[in-house]
Amino acid sequence: MPKPTMVKAHTGDIPRNNPCGQCGTPIPRPDWIEPGDGRISYLWACHACSYRFEAVAIFDEAVLEHPPLAA
């Protein structure tokens, strides 16, 4: 039985400067990253307007877990 292919997440793969969902101000990096089965969730917080939102990246293959950026 073949092993499932794992995709390794690197710090260079972390999204940067995502625009705020409310005011559009670029946010340098997510406050929290939570990997899961075939997806990674990113929690963003805008310092300009205090809006917080989550973005989810969905992959065809499972993503190797990496530690969160914040506790």
C-alpha cells in the first residue's frame, strides 16, 4: 500500500499582507495558524480597525502540521 504524500509547510509559505476583510488595510501576517486534514486555517486581526477574521486554505493532499505562530 503506497504511503500518502505529505506536503511540508515552510515559514516562507505563510501568507503575508492579506487585506483586512473590513477596511482593506494589509495585515503583515496571521496571528494564528491551525493546520488540519487537507486544510490550514489562518486567523487575521487588523490593527487599523480591530476587525478579526479567518481564512481557510484547502489542499488536495494532507498538510504536515507545524506549530502555531501564537499561543
